Amino acid sequence: MATLPKAYALFETTLQDSISSSATSMTLVSGTDKEGSSLSGTIGFIIDEGSASEEFVIASVTGTACTSMLRGVSVADGVTEVAGLKKAHRKGASIKITNHPLLIRIYRVINGDDAFPDNPQTLGDGSAMATSAAPVADAELANKKYVDDTAVAGAPDATTTVKGNVEIATDGELSAGTGTGGTGASVVACGSSFNETAAAGKVPVADGAGKIGADWGGSASTLATLNGSAKVVEDPANATATPTASKIPIADASGKLDSWTSSQKAMTAGETISGATLPVAVYQNDTDNEFYACDANDTAKMKYLGFAITDGTDGNPITVRYSGIVPGFTGLSEGEKYYVQDDKTIGTSPGTYEVLVGVAISETELLIQKGKRYASGTTTFSSTTSTTITTGFRPSKVTIFANNSSGNVSTSASSQGGWTVAGGNDCAYVGGSTSGGVATTAWRVYESGAGTSHVGDVDTITDTGFNLNNTKAGSPSNASIMWMAEGEL
């Protein structure tokens, strides 16, 4: 039992039941101290003090229960069990708390006879003493052995994110590009590793003119500053038209660096697309994230993102140009806008739905443009009902013009309003001897007041359209609606 017993003042009780000389637990008649607190922790006791059965014991105490007892505790060291000092005790035997085991152990530690107990001991300033060679808690004190062990070797090896130990590189290690030395730490170059004059295993430094001397690499290396007369020598293997890490970009067969720019990216085709022969306007499917040809007659295929410029088949790579100039066309009309057609090609007039893809800047090149989308139409309401309008895109604004079809000037009515993504529904109206504005409806056609009217709003905005909802009151003439929708690609 390494833990030091607690110190208590003047506690006395009796045994609840008799114990044998080998018992490791006992029960007290009383388990509270003079302040009424329940006994708890490691405590030393003397049983039958002054009699032939006198015995020192140490126990783990919770109230009246004493367990994990050390019996016949030595009067010399306060911790060793002595067989000859273990006694049997009758029920009702006298039991007192004694500080003998605590005091003698403290004496022996201070006198150098014993070491500190294995558990950390908290000092008055909050720090702790640990006997282990490697303290782990921030508040534990380090002993001499731990300090000696960690003075150098205990620090971590340095990395790009951790400061720590390094090893000075030899010339041979520098020449070989060795990362770590014999100690396992990263190697670094010191001052003697740098030279203005060419030497094996050394790192070149600029001379007084700020240039690398010719002896480090021949005449091409004498020009350290690039200018009109500068010469640069590079291994051709380090230059490529294909984007590759740590390589130098060079023009492709068309004399351009297009494949190195961020305006295009390798994606996955969802169908067979022949973009290498003639660039194809494409969109990305929301379900499988693959790319398909745009179709101006299919509202699900109008989210134009760019042009496929290579060939691809379902599930295989295809390169898509998202912005900038797209080459590879024939017969374009310079300066004309081009739109997706119903047959998935492009032309100078919109297909069933308007999908702008760009402007021709030559007969073979198109500058990608992604403008707003527009759609318009009319409908008539004669009852309380809703109708779904398909635009082929997600509207951000719907303008509504409404009037009644009455031929009687005295009952004519009209309204102008609509819906926006920022403000919702609102309109201004006139008719039936009343006029005004309202922020909750997109149209309001009054013939003779609210009792005879058509009132409606725009809702259920989707990626392909919206709903018009009409409420009829009384017996008004039919309401004629003209709508105009505007949105992004």
C-alpha cells in the first residue's frame, strides 16, 4: 500500500465484530469523526492499545467499512507487515486512529531511508513530485535523470511544421540529396556548405554582382538576370504541353497553352460526345454528375456549363472548356451570338428555348458567354385554379400584366406586378372605382370592388418553371394574364 495514510486527530471507536489475525477487513461501530464527516481514504489504526493484543493496521476506509488491510504493521518503517505482530481481536475491541504509520514514513523519506511514494505528491505551490523518470502532467516536477535524458535527445526531430533537432549535413549528403542523417534527424547545410566558387558537394551562392559564377555551369549560367539577351538552358524532358507537376509548360500543336489553363477540366461523359471534331455545348446532370449534350427542346438539358472539346463515351473522361475562347468550329459568323438548337448543335437563332452559349470572334472560334434566360407567355383564368408554367430554367423574376376581358369601360380593370426572388409577390392595380398596391399578390383585377375580382400569386419556383395561382370572387369577366420570366442559366 504505497499511499500515505491520512492524519486524523482523536478518533476512537470499537470493533463491530471480532476478527482473526489473518483478516483483511473489519467493521467499525462508528465511522464519523468529531466534525461529523464520514471517514474516507487510507487510514492507520491501533487496536487494543496497551494490551498484549496491541496491533497497528492500515486500511482503506469508507465510513465503517475497512478493507484491503495491512496487518501487523512494523513499528520501524510503518508499512511492512510483520507476522508476529498480527493479532486476533474480540468484538468490542478498542480502535483508535493513529498517525504512527504516517509520521514514521514521512521521517524515513525526509531522512533519505525511503523514496517518495509512487503516486505524485502535490506541493504547496500546486506543482507535483513524481518518482518516475518521465513526468507526464504539466504540474509535475522533473527530476535530474529526466532532465539529463531530454537535454538534447529528448527534443523532437525538426520537420517543416515542428521545431526540433537537426543534423549538420556532410558534403556527400548534400550531393546525394539525403533527407535524414545517421541520427534520424533532418540534415541541414551550415555556412561551410556554401561556396561562391564551384566545388563538389557545395551549394552555389551569388558573387558580389549578385550572379552565379560561370564556373558553376558554363556560359549560359553567367547571365543570372533575364533580359533581351538572356539565355536559358533547360532539359527538354522537363517541358511538356500536358499539365504535369514540376514541369515547364510549352505550347501544344495549335501553338497554345490551353491545356495548362484553369478554364478547362477533365470530367466524365454520360453519353457519346464527339467534341474533338466539333465542340459540343454540354451540361452536368444533377443525378450522376456526368456531362451530356444540351438540348434547346428539353428543359432538363439546358443548364449550359461549357463546351466538350474532346471525344468521350459514357463513364469515360471528357475535357470541358468552361470559359474563354473555344476553337475548332467551322463557318461561324463573326460577331453573331450563338444558341443551343433543338438538335443539340448551335445556331444564330434560339431553339424552342433560348440558351445562349457565346459570340463568334472568327469563323472557327467562339467566346463563351452565359447570359440570362428569358421566357414569356399568356394564359386566361375563369375560375379559382392553378397552372404550372414551364420555362426551362429557374426564374429569379416573374413580371405579370393582367386585365379583364370585359368590353365595358366602366368595369374594365388591370394590374401590373409579379414576383422576385428578393421581394416575393406584389402589384399595383386599378379598376372597379378602386386602385392601390399590395405586397402579397402578383395580380389583382377588380371590376367592382373586392367582391368581383381575380386575385393571384406566383409560387412553387423550380429549376424548370413556376406556378400561377388564381382566386376568383363573385362573377367577374375572365382574367387575361401575360407573364415574362427572367433567370440565370
